Amino acid sequence: MNNSHTTAPSPRTRIRRIPELASYDRSALYQIIDESYVCHIAFHDGENSHCIPTACWRDEDFLYIHGSNGGRLTKMLLGRRQVSIAITHVDGLVLAKSAFSHTMNYRSAVIYGAFELIEGREQKLAAMDVFMDKIAAGRKQEARPGNDKELAATSVLRISLVEAASKISNTLPVDKEEDLDLPVWAGVLPLRVVHGEPIHANSEGLTTPDYVKNWAQ
Ligand SMILES: Cc1cc2nc3c(=O)[nH]c(=O)nc-3n(C[C@H](O)[C@H](O)[C@H](O)COP(=O)(O)OP(=O)(O)OC[C@H]3O[C@@H](n4cnc5c(N)ncnc54)[C@H](O)[C@@H]3O)c2cc1C
């Protein structure tokens, strides 16, 4: 239950609610990001607040995203707008004997800051290669590389992971003393992401790569 936690990197990342679940540890943060394909980016456009899901990946101490130059999200983020990003894994449903003591086991991260644009063809391609490696190691050597037109139409952005906090809950149900003898099942229903069997498309006669063969194992 007690996570390794040192000091929050800033006042807005200090976890006040149940601080014993806080972690400001880099390796915990990296693990949460690396296990996720998606982050949710919250920002204010001057009129409304938005929270937009998008694909993400990490390289060293930065979280990366990419998007069409014409998209609102990209345009907003190019303006160095302050954002808050959330990444969440639900690891289990915690069923207590009393309704109000039910909870969830989770690992989540919240990141603050502003995105910066990756400039230069080589830098952009290098960042996208890391994304391809996340999808499937070795895939970048097989797929047709992005051409100049595709590359020019896409923005790749990154945000520093310096201002981030993780919150990790991994508990059995905690019931009040007076509820412990209630004849109600209590425990945890674990949840996890499962790799399904690959679905082949336009691949007749082609060798199936190992990362596809081994996907569901
Ligand atoms: C799957 C899941 C289910 C949850 N269900 C509930 C629920 O039903 N009710 C409920 O009240 N809360 C729930 N939480 C916890 C919730 O995310 C917040 O931590 C909590 O509501 C306190 O929010 P706050 O803004 O008051 O926290 P504060 O501690 O005041 O937040 C201060 C700072 O701590 C950081 N922080 C806060 N929460 C998180 C987090 N989860 N992960 C990483 N950094 C964080 C942020 O930087 C934030 O600005 C759930 C979390 C997860 C991941």
C-alpha cells in the first residue's frame, strides 16, 4: 500500500487526498506510461475545457504524441498552452462488505506542463520510430516509412515528465470493524488487458512476423 514517495515536484502535483498512495518515483511513472497506449489531455481553449484521448509513447523523460497539423488538439498544444494529462490503469474492483467501502485498485499518473514541437525531419522520424517500436519491435524495418508529404502533415509533440505524480492503489477491501461479520462476500475482482488473437488482413502468402505470432501468448 505504501508507495515509494519523495517530494512532489511542484505544489500542483502534491497528492493531498490519501497521500500514502502517492509516488513521485520516476520508475513507477515510466511503467504507467509505457504500459499505456493512450493518455487524456485536458486543456482550456479560452472558452471551454476539453479532455481529449490520444495515443502516446515515452522516450527518456518525455511523453510524446502526434497529430494532424489541422487538428484542434495539435493547434492548441502548439501554442505552448498549459495542459494536464492523465493516464490510468484499472487493476481491480475491490468489493467490500459495505457499499461505501467499495473501491478500485489502480495505477494512475497526472502530468502538467506545456508541449513543445519536435522540429526537423530526422528528429521527427526518430520520435516516430520509438512509437513504432512500442507498437511492435521490428515493425519500423518492415512498414513503408512515412514520406515527406505525410511527415509534413503531421506534428510530433513532446512534454517533459518533470512535473508529474503517480497514485497507486493496491489493496484488499477495508471494512469497518462492525461490518466484518456481515455474511457478504468481500474481495478483489482483478482486471487486466488481454492480448487477443491477431486478425489477418491482406497478408495471404506472407510470412507472419514473430511479434504477430507471439502476440496472444
Ligand atoms: C480508477 C480510479 C478510480 C477512482 N475513483 C475515485 C472515486 O470514485 N472517487 C474519488 O474521489 N476519487 C477516485 N479516484 C481518485 C482520484 O483520481 C483522485 O485522486 C481523488 O478524487 C482526489 O482528487 P483531488 O483533486 O481532490 O486530489 P488532490 O490530492 O488534491 O490532487 C492534487 C494533485 O495530486 C495529483 N493527483 C490527484 N489524483 C491523482 C491520481 N489519481 N493520479 C495521479 N496524480 C493524482 C494531481 O497532480 C493533482 O493536481 C480514482 C482514481 C482512479 C485512478
